[in-house]
Amino acid sequence: MDFIAGEKIYIDKPYGISSFGALAHVRYLISQKLGVKRVKTGHAGTLDPLATGVLVLCTGRCTKEIENLQYHDKEYTATLQLGATTPSYDMEHTVNATYPTAGITREKVLEVLQSFVGDIQQVPPSYSACKVNGSRAYKLKRHGSEVKLKPKSIRIDEIELTDFNPEKMQMSICVKCGKGTYIRALARDIGRALNSGAFLTALRRTRVGEIKVENCIDYDGFEQWLNSQTIENTHI
């Protein structure tokens, strides 16, 4: 492999670390392996810290392909807790409001899910990496500032209900979608469409383009994987 000339690396990002944190770890290990200060590295599509799954990393000249890679369609599996919300619409924050769930049935959920399929408008979560006057929205929120984001056009190709538990008021879905889709925002909007609330308790990106999570390198095993590769040093 020639990381200086450019390689694409597919990582299964674990729970609890940011995409940049995962990138920094991989970049450090590659740089150490090559004996250089810093290998140029970037990622194609952010995953929330509490999300897991496919993270595409590019090194060297492959970083020029990042913008195009972000347009690849994606697939996610997600679990939603109905009847409550958190400020970030995931478990990064604690519940800030509860809502009735008496009218929520499997049939109603299936009906609501289909209303989100197609080209739709979606307001990103205020706790997101979207920029507001040059600052990240989540940073403004953490400093107590009010954040208002504009709706964006997104495309959802398919939503499949894979589980519904009426006793716990939890549901699991598989979502196939295009660039820029926030599954946390989708959870928020599903809750509202059910005249209730919802937030994510689990999120996993299972595919980016043709790359499936089962074909990715385990994050904790990356160093072992790296040590098993034949490395080209001709560009150093």
C-alpha cells in the first residue's frame, strides 16, 4: 500500500469517539509506520460520536476524492425511543420532554414512515456540525446560544420497519438515503408525525456506496491490520 500516493481505508468506527478522533488515531499509526511526521488524511462523511459503522478515510492524493465520495448513497440501522426527546435527539443528552404514546400502533408507524420516503426537506439538528456564521452549530449550542438552521433538501430512498415493541415504545428501522441526511433529525420528525416525540438510542452506518460494514477494518484492530500490509515507501 502507498499511503503517501493515496489509499482509501474503510473503518468500522466504534461507539463514543468522534470521526475526527478516529481519523487522528489512524493517521498517527500510519505516520509512525512510515516514519513521517504527518500523512495527509481526511474522512468522507462525519459519523456522530454515539454512532458506529462505516467511516471512509482517504490518505495522500485520494483526499481529492472526498467530496465525490460524500455523494455516495448510505444505509443505516437505527433504534428509536418513542414518547420522549433529548436536545440532541440521541443519548448524548438526557430526556428533556415526554409525550403521550397511546395512539401509536404498528400500523400508524408504517403509515408515517412512508411519508418520509422521497425528496423531502429536513432541518438539521441544532447539535450538528452545520456552520452558522462560520461557527459549528453544536459549539454555539454548548455555549448557550440560540441556533436556527434552515431546511435542506435530502433524499430518502427506503425506510423499513424492522422491529416495533408497543410495550417499550421502541422501534428499529433500516434507512437507505442520500447525502446530508441526519438520522437524528429523521427520528425527531418521525416522533412529531406520530404526535409524540422520539430520539435515537442506537445508530449504525452499515453501508457507504458499495462498501459494507462487514468489509471494514475493525478500529481496535487497525494497528494489527496495518502491520500485516506491504508498505510502499518510495514517496518518502
